[in-house]
Amino acid sequence: MALVVQKYGGTSVGSVEKIKNVARRVARSYDEGNQVVVVVSAMAGETDKLVGLANEVCDIPDDREYDVLVASGEQVSIALLSMALKSMGYQAKSYLGWQIPIYTDDAHAKARIKEIRDENIRADLEKGTICIVAGFQGIDADGNIATLGRGGSDTSAVAVAAAMKADVCEIYTDVDGVYTTDPRIVSAASKIEKISYDEMLELASLGAKVLQIRSVEFAKKYGVVIHVRSSFNDNLGTLVKEEDADMETVLVSGISYNKNEAKISVIRVPDKPGIAAALFGPLSEANITVDMIIQNVSHDGFTDLTFTVPRTDFKKALPIVEESAAKIGAEKVQSDESIAKVSIVGVGMRSHSGIASKMFETLSVEGVNIEMISTSEIKVSCVIDDKYTELAVRVLHKAFGLDDESVKDEE
Amino acid sequence: MALVVQKYGGTSVGSVEKIKNVARRVARSYDEGNQVVVVVSAMAGETDKLVGLANEVCDIPDDREYDVLVASGEQVSIALLSMALKSMGYQAKSYLGWQIPIYTDDAHAKARIKEIRDENIRADLEKGTICIVAGFQGIDADGNIATLGRGGSDTSAVAVAAAMKADVCEIYTDVDGVYTTDPRIVSAASKIEKISYDEMLELASLGAKVLQIRSVEFAKKYGVVIHVRSSFNDNLGTLVKEEDADMETVLVSGISYNKNEAKISVIRVPDKPGIAAALFGPLSEANITVDMIIQNVSHDGFTDLTFTVPRTDFKKALPIVEESAAKIGAEKVQSDESIAKVSIVGVGMRSHSGIASKMFETLSVEGVNIEMISTSEIKVSCVIDDKYTELAVRVLHKAFGLDDESVKDEE
């Protein structure tokens, strides 16, 4: 008998009809002989509605009470799903975070799971009960409700699967799985059958928003096999799992892009110890996350420093950087909001040379200028003018052999 | 320093604006030097919306899950009210049933409070925190959420006030207090300044729906003084408390009516032991509550038995009664759905004679025929044709000196 954890997101439980559909899917897994634990998000739109109420009440909602408020969304969906299953003749029982319990730290609205006690759920599973767990929520050591941040139900599901040593954690969503790139840009994008945790982390953080990144970190840490699949059909989706030999035969697994960053360059900085700290310390204090950082080689004792920040933080970051730049004697600060980051990701890169240069050449042939480059073991990212984003993704997808030949690409 | 428990119903917290208004009212009580515990209902319409979802999912929602579902409504309002208070600079903290905890029995959707542990709230009050408690909910011994039934927040408030020995339990609602009768029928109806628990129980159960009847029973048992008042103005409302000498000087405190019953008569029943059990046993098994029961004196070994049932149960009750009547050899069954029950209530009745006959005479003068009569120590009820309801209430209100002379009655 296998233990299956299934997670259904907000769009999968977005209406009473969809909840009944989920109930049938859960029941089928149970009928196949599995023990089933289901993790559910709030019905689509509900969390936004609750956040809207909070913002109407006051400008900066208290964080403890914010969590009490938004955690009510999952309470509704677990109750409705349990009712649906019971009305179909199955034993089912809903669990709120405190009823399991799922213990977290006390960082409200972005809490991290510390411990899951599975005795209650385990006992119910042994009695043949389907256990329906509220995603996104837990309690801290003092019994306050704490939520895990948007998308946190993915992490709840993986954490429950890890704690209970589940055979698989199925994440149901509104797409068929993880794609080689955004199908809205490349219609020949194909579904990836299996992908390693590290590749998934690079793809997720780079903009392929199928799974909350923290859930993938969690899965990697505890070796939980994730199956990302659609709640609207029976197709097999994408397995996210430990790297295996097969995966290395693929040079590039996927192409991602990110248009949510802006570039800031500090020109002719005196090259001496402490300049990086002087520049990035104040940004960090302002809670601005810096992504790519490139420092060129020094000429005549001066160097140029270029980095990217989230585009939403750009206006806040610029005056901070200008002040720091003046202090360290830099010549000037340049910036550009119209950039995009395009990345190729694949564990196969580690054992093959020439991948990066193939990427550069492919872009060059199309006249796309590369403004910044950063690399990791399994990723190469280029910052380009954002008007070339779709073109760059398309040519790279084709160049690395990812186009699904069965799909006629109309572009 | 007084300890004040305030309860706000769904209409009082029906919008963000109204929640802010409640926050100002709570803050004022705190600023006056009180320790304040606030019990809140779900925002108006929310519980109905949740019940609607449950009924869409299945015909007979599971009762455990029903409670998980509907308890989420109060979770939203306590969080919003706490946020509002904190944004005004007050210390405030929300409490769900399980966080206090409020222990109930396991009768889902109609649970009874068994114990309230007040250590957590008490400690917060001592620190100057305003405690915001979710009404309507508690947990059973196994940690399942249990709700108290519609209107249960009144009972939550009185139970918290009793457990904490509060100085007063203020029930805020959308009317100014308890009136001598329904102001929609008699515009000269006046607000009652103070009323005994027993009178309030008679008035509440007879149709004056200001307070949940169970909350009044609770208040009586523990001697909690209830102040029913409006959340939209600062008028003093009605005090519901132990009977005092003043109250006896008023012959009749209020006139109530109830159009929600139907009458069933079993004619010429052989008068022998066991016939009442034979008639009412099957009704009780079908969960039909019988209200008034009148058995006339026996003639020739036969008697007539008349009783009332809720009008919503009438169609279900009639065939059951007909079957029982046949078994015990009654001649026939008659019924009437067009009845109303009009009652006069007052502790003054106990020490004054002639109150009942004055009621009968007043009705007779207007040509209103009395079909059934029942009396208690502090109440006389008459069943009449329901088309005379308004007329009867009006003339009784005037006859017992309840008309507010300052109001010009247009009728």
C-alpha cells in the first residue's frame, strides 16, 4: 500500500464543481489502494479578497492578525472537500494546522515549518480515512497561527510528504507539468518528463512559476519525489526528483526568462577592499535583494560594478546606490529598467563543454547584444534588452533541440 | 477597574466601515478604564454564504465539517477588528475557540459550552491587551471545532462573562434594546429599561428575537447582567438581570406574538392512561417539538387533545398524528395552519389577580375569538386566528398601559 500526498491549488478548488471534481480524483487514488493525504489551498480569489479586506481596515495590517485572517481561506476549502468525499461514501476528515499540528517559527506571513507531528493523521489513515490538510498554515510555539507565504501550500504538501515518508507528492495545478519554456512564447515547448531538484530550482527562481521554490528546496533536502500534473486531465506530468544518469544526456533541460529586474551600473569605482560592502550593505538594510552581480577586471585601479535588482524595488534602490557611489568615489551611476534575463538550465552542462558559447553565438546571430553574463554549474544567464526576450527564448529553444517536432510552430 | 464583555453581532461588523466603528467603541470603553473582552460574530451574510456552499457540495453536509466551515466566518471578523484596534495604537489580540480554549460537548452545530479556561485571556488583560474572541465556536474534548448554533455568539459572550465574572455583558445589536412589543406593529412600543431573566426568556421564546434564548438561560444561571443596546448610537438599552422589587410594580412588561405555529386537534380520544405518550412519542422520535398542549376535561370517557407544532413541521407531523390517532381509537384529527399565539408577559402577574381576564375581555371586545389558552406564572398565551394578530397585539399593548404616550400612533 502506497502513501500518496496530493496537493490541489486554488484554481483546482476554485468552485463547488471543481471541488467535487477533486473529490472524485482523490477517491480514485484511494480506490486504487493508496493511503491518501490531501493538501488544499484556498479557493481561487479568496486569499486576495481577505488581503483586500485587511488593506481596507488599515495601511499596515498587524502580522499576527493577518495570518489569522488569511488562514481562514484554507479552512473553507478543506471543509468543503471533506464534505464532498463523505457524501460520496468515503471516510474523510479535515485538519487545520493546529490540529495536526504543523509547528513553524513565528515569522508571520513567511513562516518556516519546523516540525510536523504525524501521529493524528497516521492513526486516521490506518482506519481508512482520507486526511484533508489545510495548506499554507501552521502554528508557532505559542499557539499563534502562522502562514507560510503565498504559494506556501506547495511547501505544506512537500513537508507533510517528507514527515510521513510518502511514496510520492503529487502537486496538481492548472498546467500539465513543467515545460521546456513558456508555451505562450514557443508553441513547440514540450513537457519535461523528469527533472532534477537543482534544475527545477534554477527554472523556478528564474521565472517558471509552477512550484513554490521553497517546496523544491524542501523536497531536495528530504528526497521527496514531486509529481507536477494537471487537475483537469489524466496525463502524466513532470517528475521532480534526484538527478539520475538519464538526465545528464540532455544538455539543456529548459529555457527561462525574467522581465522583472532592472540593471544598475556603478562606473569607475576605485578598486579597493570594502567597496562591495559599501554598495550592497545599504541595499540589504533597505530589504532590497540583489540578484546578479558582475565586477569587471580592474584598469588603472578602477573597476565597473553592475548588478540587477527587482524592478519593483528599482526606484527605491537608485538613490541609495547613488549615495553610496558618491561616498566611495565612483564616477557615475547608470541604470536601465528595460532588461530581461534569459537562462538555459541543464545538469548535462556539467559534463559537456561549449554550451555557453553556443548560447552566445545563437544570440549573436540574431543580433541580440549580451549586456551581462552569469553562470553556475547548471545554468547560463544572459541579460539582454527586454524587447528581444521572446526572440531570444525562441532561438535558444530551437538551438538546444527542445522544439517538439510534432508541434507545428506558427512563428 | 471594571471588566466589560462586549458582543457585536453580524450587522454591527457587516462592513469594514462598521468594524472600524466597533473598534472606536471598544477603544472608548478601554479608555474609560475598563478591561475589555470583545466577542464578535461573522460579518453579516458570511455564515449564510458558507452554508450555501455546503449545500451546493452535498445535500446533507457532514456535521463535523460543517462546523469547520462555518467557524471560519468569525475568524475573519476577529482578525479584522484586532487589526483595526492595533492600527489605532491599542494592544489587541484575537482568540479562536481553541486558543482560549472554550470547551464544548460534541453536538456539532448545536454544541453546549462545558468549560471556559480564562488563564490566557486573563494574562493578556493584565498586560493591557484588548481580547477579541470568536463567538459561536469552541472545541470538543477531541479538539474538533464545534459551533453553538445560529445566534450562538450571544451565548459565547455571556459564557465568557460568567467564566470571568465580568461586571457587565453588553450585547450590541441593531436595535436600541428590548421593546414592549414589535415596533413594526405598534409604533408606540417603548424600550424596556430593565427586565428579569424569566420575562426575557418568555419574550425571547415567544418571538422577540433580540437575544438567543440559551444566552439568557446561561445569564440567569450565573447571574450575568446583560445590557442589550445599539451599536449605532449611545443610548442606554435594556438591562436583563435578576428580578428586583421595581419590576413587580409593572403588571405586564411586554406583548409578544408568534405566527410560526400550526394547531392540531385530536377529537374524541378514549380517556385512558397512555394516550398522551402514544400521541407525542412518535412526534418526538421524528424530532418535532410540540409547544402548547391542551387536554380538555373528559366527557363520557372521551376527551379532546389539542397542541401546536412549528409550522415548518406541520406537513411532516400531520400523517404521524393521524396514524397515532387511529391506533388509540380517536374519532378524527382536525388541523389549522392559520393561527397565531399572542402572549402577555410580566413578573407583576404573580402578585396581581385579574390580568388574564383583562386579556380575554380586551380580545373579546374586539371580536377576537380565543382558540387555546395556556398560562404560566408570568405569562398568558392565547392562540387566535392569525389574521387578528396585529389587532390583538395593538389592543393588548394599549390595555396594559404600555403605549408610549409621547409617540403618536398613526394607526
